[in-house]
Amino acid sequence: MNALYTAVATANGREGRAVSSDGQIDLALAMPPALGGDGRGTNPEQLFAAGYAACFASAMGAVAREMKVDTKDVSVTAEVSIGKDDAGFGLAVVMRVELPDSLAGETGQRLVEATHAYCPYSKATRGNIEVELVIE
């Protein structure tokens, strides 16, 4: 891969801080209450969900241009779950893609599937974690 951009961030655990090298991100980190924490900060799952949703939505715009369809009214929500698996902990993702009526049916299905094949986050997770695509 020929890198076009490299993001750099440093964190010191789930109960600390995450800071990007350019200072745009400087966040308190905390365990969510569901995992026994106080929830007084964000957590890696929220950050991953935000990044994946943003990347998927942008990738959808690129795919839509190729398909010659309009995605201005599309919304993408990523739900990232953490839980125990055979090796300790694992992640699962539900990508909820809200499409306008004009993209209902087969066109919308093809768009979402093509986006999942194209999106860098989807490529990174493929074969590693379960990703469910839900079209709404």
C-alpha cells in the first residue's frame, strides 16, 4: 500500500486519555457503565463506531458516483459491541444504513454491498469480526 495519510494517536488504556499527534483529539477515556466503569469519558468502541460510520458513509458516496445514484439523504450508524469470545474478548458490528425511498430495493442493496466491498474499514474487519449490514 502506498500511504496517502497516516493518523497517529497515543492512549494509555481504557481509564486514561487518547491524544492525536495534531491535537485535534484529546479525550478522556473511561470504561462504560456496562463494563463496570463510571462512563465519564469515551471508549474505544465509540471511537471505532464513529470512524467506521464516517468511513462507510464516505465510501458510499464514492460508490454511488460510480453507480450514478444520489446519496445525499443517506445516514450510516455503526453499532460496535464488545463481548467475550473463545480467545478473551471480541468485537461485532452492525452497520445500519438508512436509505431514502429512491434507493429502496435492489439498487439500495447493491449500493450497500458494493460499499462494504470498497470501504477501508470493511476491508480491515473482513474475516476478523462479524459485520452485519442492515438497510433501513
